[in-house]
Amino acid sequence: MLNCKEITELISLSCEQKLNFKQQLQLKVHLMMCPRCRGFKKNAQKVEQLMKELR
């Protein structure tokens, strides 16, 4: 099981490239159990969307 630091790194990586199956599974399992990382992912998605709108 990955810790929150590793998960936030995966979330950031997922904004740049497609995660492999194992990474996707680890991320989904962790996010089901961790509200803080779910919040981080939500914020990362908002930032990514804003960056796309600025281009």
C-alpha cells in the first residue's frame, strides 16, 4: 500500500501521462480510503483545467 506522499506523486504524474494498470489500481484503492488525497486530486484536476483554459 502506498502512503499519501507516494499517492500525491502519482496524482501529479497522472496529470502529465497515463498511469499503468498497477498505478491506477493503487491510486483508486488509496483514494477510497483517504479523504485528504481525494481533496488533493480534486484540487489538482481544477488546476489542470485552469491551465488548459489559459492556453
